[in-house]
Amino acid sequence: MAVVLGLLAALLVGCSRTPGPDAVLRQYLDAWERQDYAGMYALLDQASRQAVPEQDFTERYRRIEEGIERTGLAAEVRVPDDFRPEGDEVTLAFQVRWETALAGAFTQAYTARLVREDEGWRVHWTPALIFPDLREGDKVRAQSLPARRGSLLDRDGEPLAVDEPARAIGLVPGKMAPDSAERLAEALGIDPQAVQAQLEQPWVEDDLFVPIVTWPASRVAAREDDLLAIPGVLVSSTRETARWYPHGRLAAHTLGYTGPITAEELTEERRQAGYGAHDRIGKQGLERAREDALRGQRGGRIWIERADGTQGPEIARRDPQPGRDLRLTLDLEVQQALERALDGGAGRAGAGQGSGGGVGSEAAAVVLDPARGDVLAMASRPAFDPNQLADGITAAEWERLNADPHAPLHHKALAPLPPGSAFKPFTAAVALDAGVIAPDTDFGPSPEAWQKDASWGDYHVRRVPHPPGRVDLLRALVWSDNVYFARVGLALGVERFVQGLGRFGLGEEFPFDLPVPPGQVAGEGGIQGEIQLADSAYGQGQVQVSPLQLAAMYTAFLRDGDVVRPRLVLDEPAPAREQGGAAAAQAGDAAQGAPAVWKEGAIRPETARVIREALRRVVADPTGTAHALAATRGWTVAGKTGTAQVGSGERAPRWRWFAGWATPAGSDRVRFLMVFAVRQEGAAEEGTPNPAVTRARAFLEAVPATARDPSDRVTVR
């Protein structure tokens, strides 16, 4: 029995043995990895707890780790194999790998002193357990080193969006006049309440500079004299950069804008990628779509400031890496001409903004080079100034923008819209390829109101008046005869109609550098019945397609049936051919200037030739719906008009369209493929010009001679 009791006592002593110093240090470091500062503090020795209150301990760690933007920490204790603690004190080595958004990853080597107390081994704490070189009274300093964001350039290298040194514009309260805040708000184009809110911050004193906005240096230079004329205004240099759009609203929807990163955008994944709470991020357009390429990698440095204010050792440093410049397919001169045309030819390009009814308050246009699929210009109305959004706007101003019924932030060139009669050439092409019609097919008399039979009840397809006479395919396109195309749709039937349009890519995801919702022939339920089929055949029903996708589809008529994939970014690295097969080879060809074909052989070459001739006549024939373009100075134009009613009733708004191409006079090579869509409120008066046609002509006549003669174009035969 005595032997048994002895063994039991020995076992109890063994089970109650406290953890060794290496185990306690590991517990302390595990808590640090979890940012469990209370758990760390509980493992400190009595002397350390008496010297540093828990709240001060916790706050110091939290402030330092937030300041250096810690994203991760991994610690490793290095204990010799033969380690045996002797006495009441030991010193152990450990290593910490820090991961920060500010300065990247770096490693620090530490030593920790542990002491034996009544409750077991405990950590003796000093500031050197935060960073090895940190002493009592020292401070940890951190500085962000901004990276230059990549520029967006036009095809010839003209800047469209650039980073510039930033300058802060603000007020010194003690030098202000009673109306200084209001005058500065007006000069900056911001809400006076935003200025007042900055002046009411608790730290503000009469002799302190209160920054209000940060502007790019170029923008400040243009306004500096006016700003400094306001009492109390001061302009100060900063270490930061600011985004500057030198052409204001020009191509605003395509370029997009940047802004301060929000808490929702600052996900853990972005923190791990190096984003911090004070970073800026692309919010829309290419700034958002190409964020990874443009943003670069900001740098940062972390160092110790000694108690006497002198600089101590540097802990970590990462130099900033600039973002990649992107050269776009946009041609600045073409873009300026397009935007002047959309604005009715008045004012500077890109001036259109805000609300207002009538014609043109909402519009979109796309200009392609059909030789390569390059987007030479693309615009949407109303527009916005990305400089104002990049500077930061108040919540009330943001709400006003989003509540505007004309949606100034919405890129309408990429938005699916009902195409109306601009869609008829595709119905014709599908029917020709299917053998349902020939160019000379005539369905007989074409009344202004028509229905297949009495089963349609009160519903009739209606057409605009046109000259009397036989209506074949070419005349149906020249006169835009809805009745003719309703009959074509019925002759095709739903299956052949939908499948034929699918060969143009309608209904599929559309490949582009910006998100483009795919067009559709019908909604989720498909085409329901003969009436919807008839309406769809002339571009109504539930047919929807964005101006950009419609432009891409029109390339099939110029390229003998192939639909070209549009591109917006020129400087794309070509993928390796051996990895990507035919797709990679095609992408590589596109990077060298050859067009990337999205849909090969959507229609037969002979069908494309028939449609080309018909669209030539739409303009050339005095009775054609686009004949106004026949007098365009310096150009030969072909194309198709369209009108699509949105809603019901005579006063319902309509989208007016023109889609086609233009060849310099005396040439047989197409320079521009164009699509214009203009929203018109209410029914137009008889004989009123199609505003899309008017703007197409204004665009062509505004294009400078230097933009009319590229090195490669599509030949029309």
C-alpha cells in the first residue's frame, strides 16, 4: 500500500507541474498573433504589471499596429534542444514576421526575459518586446509613401487621366472674413456646410491651417489667384498625389474616377493586397476595371523616434512601385468631335450634364475603327466631371446625382436599349441566310396598319408613311417598313429567328474591357406568340442591345460576315500561344493590330454585300430615312435609322437611332463605324429630323482632317 501511495503522489505532482518558460512565451506570442492584448497582459510578471497599466499596454499595441497597418503576424520561439531552465530567470530568443499594408513584410529578432513567480513563469515586459530597438520614452513613427497611379492615355499618348502632386486648399480661421467660408465653397463648387463642418472640428484653433479639399497642382494653378483673394485661404503643398482629368467631362463614363476607399471596399482581401484606410481606389469605368494594373503599390517606412526627438533606427521600408500606364484606343480628336456633336455642337466637348427634357438630355454614341475593332470614341449623356467626384463630394451631392432621373453616372453606351429599326438589317440578314427571302422578295401590299389575321384582335403593326410602289427587301430597308419586317419575322419563325441572331452574339456575354450587359432577343420566357415575334423582327418587343454591342454587330456587314470584338485598351500583353491555343494566337494578333474576331461567319459574305448595298441606299436614295446624311461634307455615309418607343401612348419617350459607317469622299475605305442613340421625349412632329442623324452629321463634319486618314481601313466593295 505504501508503494502505491508513493506512486500516486508522484503522479499528482507531475500533473500539477506548471508550464515551462518556453511554453509560457509561446502562449504570450500566440495571444499576440490573435491580437489578444488582455491575454498577453495576463502573462506579464508582477513588476511589469505595476509599471504599465493594462489599458496603457493595450492602447500602445493597438495604436502602433493600426499605425503601421498590420495585416498579419507570425512568431517562432527558438529553444535549444538541450534547454533546461535553471534558477528563477531565463532569456529566450524568438523571431517575428510582421506583415503590414504600409511597408510590406519584414522580420525582427527578439530576446525575452522570463521570471519564475508564485503562479509560474511570467514574461518581463519592456518596449523592446514591441520592436527590439524600442526604448522607454521612444515612439514608433510610420509614413505612407504614395505610388504614382498609372496614367490613362489616348492612342497617341495624350493624357486623359494622370496623377499629379497634390495641394491642399484650406482656411486659417484667425484670418478669415465673415463670408470667407461661403466664398471658398462657391469657388470650390462644394456645399458650404462641408466647409463649415471642417472648421468646427474640435482641434481647430485660430492660427491653425484647416484643409478643406485636396486638388491636383494643375487645377490649383488655374484658380490660385482667385482662391488667394479670399481672406484666410491658404494653399499648401502635400506629400500626396491627386487624380487629374485634364479634359474634365470628356469620356468621363469610360475613364471613370477614383475616390477614397470605403470601409465596405476595404475587405480583408484588399488589406492583404496592401490597401490601407487612407488609400484611393477606382470607382467606375476603366479606373475601376483596371484597378490592379493602374494602382501600383504604395510604399511606406516605419522608424523609431527617440525620446529626445531625434530619429532612431529604421525598422522597415518599402519603396513605392508606380502603376502601369495604359494606352487606350480612344482618339482624343475623335472623342472631342463626338462629344461636341452629342451636345448639339454648342460649347466645349463634354459640357453636357444635368437634367432637362426635350431632345438629347439622354444620349449615347460609339465610334469604332472597323479595321481593328478599336473604340475611337464613346460617350454618354448626361455627363459628370470626374474631377469633382475624385475630390470627394458630400452625401447630399451624391444623393442628388443618384436621384437624377436622367442618370448622369450611367454609361448609356454600354446599356441595353430597344434598338427599333436599326435592328432590321439583322432580321434581313438572318432571313437571307435561311433562304426565307431574297433581295427581291415582295409580300404584296404594305398598309400603314397591318395584322396577320383576326386572331390578333385589335393589335396592328404600324409603319410610317412612304412612297407608293412595290416593296422588296431593299426598299423595305430604305423606307424602314415595319410591316415588311413583321412578315419576315413570321416567315422565319421563332427558332430560326433566335438562332440566327445568336450567331451575332446576341444573348451571350459580351467581351469588352468594361462590363457590358448582354443584349437579348426576348426576356427569360422567350418570345411568346406571333405578335411578339412580329414586333421583335423590327427591333421592338423585348429586343434590347447596347449601342456598343450594336456597333460590334454592324461590323459583320463590313467584314463579310465576321463580328469583330471591340477593344478599348491598346497596350495589352499578348498571352503565350503555346498556352492559349487559337484564342491566344488571336489575342496576340490583335495586340499587333489585326482585329480579334468574336463571331466568325455570322452571315454569308454575299448576304453582307446585300445589306451593305441596302444601307448605302438608305442614305443615297432621296426617299431614304437617313438621306439627310447624303449632304455631309467630305464623307460618303451608309446606315440605318431607328425609332424605339419606350412605354405606351403617343407621348411616350422614344430612342432615336442611327447606325452605319462613313468613308472619306473619294475613298473606298471605311474610316468610322458609328452608332448614335438619342432619347426624345414625346412624339416628334411630322418631318422633324431624327436627332441621331443630325448628331451623326455634326460629328463627321467636326472631325479634323488629321483624324480622317488612318493607316488601315476596311475596304467596301
